[in-house]
Amino acid sequence: MRYADVAVDAPVGYGRTFSYSVPDSLSLSPGHVVRVPFGPRTAQGVVISLTPVAQVADTREIIGTTLPDAILEAHQLDLARWISDYYMCPLFEAAALMLPPGERVRARTYISVAPGADAAEELSLTPFQRRVLDYIRRRGSVEQGRLVRAFGEAARGVLGRLAERDIIVRSEGR
């Protein structure tokens, strides 16, 4: 089994990488831009190094690459490590400075009303939760960032509670 240390596009500590297993069907080298599972979502990452041993016991598998060839060379990865350490920024942020224009892509989270959402469950919602749900229902699907801009940061907590109660569903897109 092969493993990759990946700098993930997520708010993590500086210099931090995560271990992922490399599928046998995937040819990887340091500098490849990859898609990886990260928590409940898919994130973009940069392969920093390949290793025969993972940092942790259980690893998740790399989903795939964005391009067939590695984009960053060894000297660029070294520079990204230096930038991350010196400026105490996430390693991916440092590496992203060297990616070609348009290569960095952030997946967006879209919110929609769950099919078969329980009407009785909706009766127990607070007025603010109802307003957020009505906003989503009127649009069919709404990008989470747009919803937060419309209702403020408090909407993030509401979305979490609505998702726990299976009233809304989240999906990823670009």
C-alpha cells in the first residue's frame, strides 16, 4: 500500500498534511493536485510527498487527480513549506500561490429541502428556522454562502439543526 501526505484546502494549522491511501490505479507524484474526502465534503489538495507508511492507522483513499501530470515541482513544494513555516499559514495556501490561474477550485455547498421532509417536524421550527427554510424552498436550491450572506452567521447553526432533523440536504457542486 502506498500513501500520500496531502496539503488540503481547509482551515488547518500551518505545515499540516493529511495521510491518504493511493489507489493502485492512480499514478501520483509530489506536486499533483488531487481531490480527497475531507470530513463530509470533497476538498482539493496538493500531494506533498509519497510514503510507504501513513501518519495514522486509518486512511481514506484519494478520489482522483485534477490533471494527469504533477503541476508543482520539488523546488516549488520546498518553497511552499518555507512560506507555510515562515508566515504560519496553511501549507495548501502557500502551494496555491504557485498553481496556474483557474486551477484552484473550491467546491460549493448547496442546500435544498429534503425529499419527503416531515411536515409535522416543520411545525416545531422556530420563526427564524421557518424563514430560512422558506428561503430555501422558494429557490429550490441555494448556495450556502449566499444563504449565510442573506441571513447572517446564525444561519450556519440553523442549517446544522435542519440537517440533523432531515429537513434539508446538502450537496456539493462547483
